Amino acid sequence: MRLGLCLGAIMLAATALPSMAAERPAAPKGALNTLADVRNALRSCWRPLPVSEARSGMRLTLRVSFKKNGEIFGARITYQTAEVSDEERALYHGALLAALARCSPLPLSESLGQAIAGRPMTFHIHDTRQQRKA
């Protein structure tokens, strides 16, 4: 799917522990009024891969746009770590698709829906769970 200019970058860090993922809500409940609300809603729908399947340092960039009613209008992975196997890539792609399915349609407020409808937003995912911390 083709998308135009990027509206902004929002971090979706895949740094939560697997036990925390089960505690997160599946999808946002109330109306989303800000871009920060959208970021938090998508973050709440993200389920990190089990550590046994995860690729330390894996990075993905997703460009997505929404209709004014919160349905996904278009989505495309625009960047992914190059040095990964097809199997690892497929696992992360599947996790991304599942997160979008859990959140769609987003419950956008009328004003936010009109403001962002059709405008691409960029989300970055960086799995740092297995990296050494200084």
C-alpha cells in the first residue's frame, strides 16, 4: 500500500517484559483525543514475541494511516533490520499485524479522526529486551 508524507514519529518500544504484556488491555476503551493517545493505544495492543523467539536489537518501522472512523487505511513496513532470517522477520511481521488487528478500529474522537484521516504516521519498534544494559 502506498502512503504519502510522514506525519510524525512515535515510539512503540518492545521493551516490556512478557509478564507485563498479559496485563495490558487488548484495545483502547475510550475516545482517543491526541496523537499521544494513539501511540499509547497502539502500544497497549503490541505483544512482544517470547524472549526465546525474539531477535535482540530487531528494528522495524511501520507507516500507517487511518480513516476518520479509526479503521486502518494503509500500512507498510518501511524499514526492518537487514541481518535477520526470513523466519525472524515473519514472526515480527505477524506480531505487528496482530497488534493492528487488536486495535482496529481505533476509537478516535471526531476531531482527531478528521485531523489525521489519510495522513501517514510512523511508528518505530526496537526490541531491546536481550541487550546488555550498562
